[in-house]
Amino acid sequence: MHRPVIGIIGNSTLINDSYPAQMVGEGNLHAVAAAADCIPVMIGAIPVLATPGELVAAFAGFVFTGGRPNVHPSRYGHEATEGHGPFDLRRDAVTLDLIRAAVAAGKPVFGICRGFQEMAVAFGSTLHPEIRDLPGRMNHRMPPDGTLEEKFALRHSVALAPGGRFAALLGCEEIMVNTLHGQGVIDAGERVVIEGRAPDTTAEALVIEGAPGFAMGVQWHAEWRATDDEVSVRLYEAFGAAARGGAV
């Protein structure tokens, strides 16, 4: 049986500060290949390359990865400030329509960090530019110092909704996760069901209500050493099974 081909959204970058390029962190590629048992292929976040319909027809599923730029606040009806940035308007133009099209078509969609926020915004949610500035919230940003292992270390718990999709898939109602984000969901859209929250109530796991296929997002970086983390293994295995036409 051929392994399903999974589209992984790219991020804009500059080589030598001048040559435009697209990139995907290698961890995202290895996670899809090893933990989901699928073939990872990067999709350039450039809207003129392909329509959402063409991409949905070409891939068995999609992973929307983390990235330094944030979803532009105009996409959820807010005014932009310096604190909302930086931005990647081309990625916004690709991902939000693609997420809606993929969900409608029943293609599996897995959102990670920025991808979690993209899924939320695609279905009507709003974001706060800096969660740690809200009363009672912790600092969810990546530690500025230390090794990669220290930066991606498990840092806080997430309580999962009893009887929800995540609790059923993971077989528990509390997990430990890493945290490397600044923005966060404030008001969830009508179809955005928050199934996981940090101890400070920050949204950490979501599902899209009524989606005919796998449509789950996590605010943490599930791709980090995905084959060594039981939570990540179960998420990617379920995503891969859905891409092969299995139950969601």
C-alpha cells in the first residue's frame, strides 16, 4: 500500500538576507514520515502557485506548522498593532482558505502552534497578541536561552475535556506539553471546540465541530521528537490513519 502524501505548509524566509525562499522545519517532516507513516511534501505559502481546490485534490491531508509570523489581525476583525507582528500575508492567504476547503472535503487537517491559531481563525475565532499580558496568564513563549532540548521541554499540563476527541484518542484527561507561543485564542468561533486548556485557561487543543474528517489542532509543538512522546505518537498515528481512509 502506498503511503499517503501529506502537504506541509511552508514559511517565508530569506537566504543570506536577500534571496526569497520557503522553508519547513525538519522536525515537521520527520514527524509525518516516522510517526504518521506518510510522505511529507512542503507546500509553498505563495497563493499564486495553486488554488485551495487543487491542493485538496493533490494531497491526502495537511499539516499546518508553527512559524514566527502571526496571523494578521485583519483576518479576525481586529486592528493591527506592532505587538501583533510579524506577519506573513501570503501564508494567511494560502492557509485560511485551504483549511476550510480541506475540512469541507473531509481531508485530515492537523494544526500545530501557528497552525492551531490558523484553524481557529479560519472558523471565526479571535486571537490576543500576547497571552502573557492578560491577568492571571503565564508566559507561554519559548525560553530565550538554553539548548533546543531545554526550549522544547515539557513545561505545563493541559486538562482535556472529559469525553472529548482528545481524551478518547489519548486515553487520559491530562497531559504535559511544551510551550513556545505568544498569541492565543480569546473568543472561539462557533465551530471551534476547545478541548484542552493550560492551568491558566489558555486554549491548547481544539477540534472543528461537524468536520467529516480528522480536524484537530494543538497549541504546543507536537512535532518535537514526535516518535519519543506518547501524546505525539498517538496524534500523528491517528492523523496518518485518517489519511489512509481510516476512522477519525
